[in-house]
Amino acid sequence: MIDNSVVKELDLEKYLGTWYEIARYDHRFERGMVGVTANYSLRSDGKIKVVNSGYQNTLDGEYSEAIGKAKIPDPENEPAKLKVSFFWIFYGDYYVLELDEDYQWAVIGSSSDKYLWILNRTPQMAPAVYNDLLKRIADRGYDTSALIKVKQKVNS
């Protein structure tokens, strides 16, 4: 049994912007992708615009992006439980499980144990931070050995 409890508070304004994917569970819609980023911005209708992008197999590979939308169904009681959609009306869970107080890193999961992401504001994450997050994830019951580290461009 996993612990997929979410953070108590989420300041959406601070959360918006670009996040770099540091590690993830393998799943078909991102298979082979490297240099992956997620960019969140506010739409005029109050929903969140989501742009996930990356490269196929190598950082010089074919670029692709998927544009979707997200919403917070219960912003008063569960602001860190979002629903994200890339396919018409089908929404998936986006749970903010762990979040740095300065919004520099985040761990994202869902209502199941099949999805997990470690995100960071820069392409590289300090090893000490990464190892701390692995411990937190393992303590929640997730299989950290299933995480795939995502190749990112080196900070310039």
C-alpha cells in the first residue's frame, strides 16, 4: 500500500512556470523521452495550460510536445490534487506529494502507484536532494528502483 497523501498547501502562482523532469516511472506516453520539461501557465478560463515537451532518445532527437490542461477540483480542501487532461475529456490524477518550501523541487504521483515523477526547477538536481527524495518516496511505499533518471541538458 502506498501513501499518496498530498502537501497541505499549494500556491499555484509559485508553482507555475517550467519544471525539469529528473526521474519518472516508465509509461508509454513518455517512453524514450529525454530533456523533458513541463511548463504550467494560467489560462484565461482559470484552468492551467500544461505543455510537456522533450526529445526522442537523445537531446538532439526529434522534439515533441503535448499541450493539455489541468484543474483543481477542490481548491479549498485539496489544492494539491489536480486533474490533468491531454486527451479530450479524459482526466488523470496529478498529486503533489512532496514540495520544496521554495518551490524548487516536487514529487508528483497519482491515486495509484503506477505514476511517479521527480521535478526540479533546473535541469540538474543536487545528489543530496535527490537521495533525500528517494528516501521519502521509499518511505511512502513506492518502488524507487523503478525510477528512470531522465537525461537533461547540463546547466550552462
